[in-house]
Amino acid sequence: MEKCCVEVQSFLNEQEALGKSENTVRTYMRIMNAFVNWIEPNGGELNDLTRYDVQAYVKYLEQDGKSASTVDKVFACLSVYARFISRPDIVDRIKRTRPQRQTQTAPKSLSDLERKRILREVEKDGILRDIAIVYVLMQCGLRVSELCSLNRSDVTMSERGGKLIIRESKGDESRSLPLAVDVRYHISKYLDSRTDENEALFISNERKRISVRTVQHMLSKYGTHPHALRHTFVRTLVKSGNDIAVVAEMAGHKDVNVTRRYSKPDEQEMIAAIERAFS
């Protein structure tokens, strides 16, 4: 874990004591460390915060190109911290760009050409682990944290089928996913190349369980990121006419309205519809 100043560490300790999840505490740590790194060279002090400090930081994030949803997440963390130090006034009526409602837009997924390019490029590079990871993300729709938490024992495969058990998903509920033939093939090839006894399904070059950052870095070489592959999985299932409830279960969505966003046409689909109708 990163080093934290005394004030931040006390805040994190209390969040842990209140039962906040490990992921939430880690997110708070990252946000607070970034805030500390910004506020000190800008003349502020964490142990003597003002409303101006919070407003200036929000403005800085927005001008730095951070999305409204990211700023909202930072503000939520700072609001929790404000309550921790008994200073709710420092987050009162802070101006910020509101995130667009999730139900209004379809998440960004890969086009067929982008998807084929990524599969082609990762297979050309020939790194069995990376090929298997791309196929699992793209054809199973896992969150990157779920992928990193997978163990070998979570995979069951035979000549005719296979399934994946995701045990550490949002809400701490497990779900089971059938494995497509290509996913089974590439996982098998990767596991056949392993000589270690590490229980993790995917490991780093140092023979440790692979980290989220490592996966993100690997995918960045192909111009993509884990969320895009997950969105592509859900979008593909929805466009194929599958029942929304079935897709929601496979994606681990607790609210089917989140899944329904994927049924909304994207810009290219609307352009194609116009061209078909009026060309």
C-alpha cells in the first residue's frame, strides 16, 4: 500500500473500522493521496482545510479533463473526509459538473473492426497469458478486478464445455459463466505452459497474482482498456437479441436498467440507419 500522511491514515483506519470494503478504502487512499499532493504545493494544509480548497481542487480536476463521474467520485470521498474531521461546511454547495445520467447513453464498446484488430494483434504477439486475458475479458465480460481474483479452481473445462466461477464480484455474490470454445482453447494453452503451482489463474512475470495495473498496461499496448472489452461483451449479447435479464446475470449487474443502456444505439448505428433509409 502507498504511504499516507497521519491524517489520511487515521481516516482510512476509521473507514476500515466502519466496515468499508477493501476496494473502497483503497479508492479513498488513492483519492486522498492525490488531494494531498495537490493541496500542499498550492498553499493549503490538510489539517486546516477550507471550502475554497475543495472548490479549487474540483475546478482543477475539471480543467485537467477529468470526467464528471470521476470528479463526483472524488467529491464523495472528500465529503466523507469532511464528516470525519467534523467539517461538513468545507463541502457545502461546491460547484461541479454533474455526471450525465447513466441511463441516457450506451457505454462505449469496440466496433467489430476494433475487436478483430485487437484479437489479431494480441495473437500475433504470441504471449499466451495476454491472449487468454483478452479472450476472457471480451467473451466473458469480467471486471478487471474479478479477472485478477480468479483462481485455477474457478475454471472447469471439458471437450464439450466449460464454466467460470466469479467469486469476488460486486456485492460479494458469486456467478457462473459458460465459456465459449475460443476462451476454453486459449485458457488451456496458457495453463499448459505453466510450470508453477500458484493458485492464481493469471500471474505476472514475477510469478505473482497479476494486478489490475498490469492488465491495464498490457491492454494499453493495443489501444484499449478493460472496461471497453467488458462493454463489448455486454453490447454483443444485447445486440444478438438475448433476454436483458439473462445478460444482466452474466454481466453481474444488480439492476437490469444498467444492462438496458446497452440496447441504446450508438452514433455509428444511427448514421447507418439514416443512410439505409435515405440513400
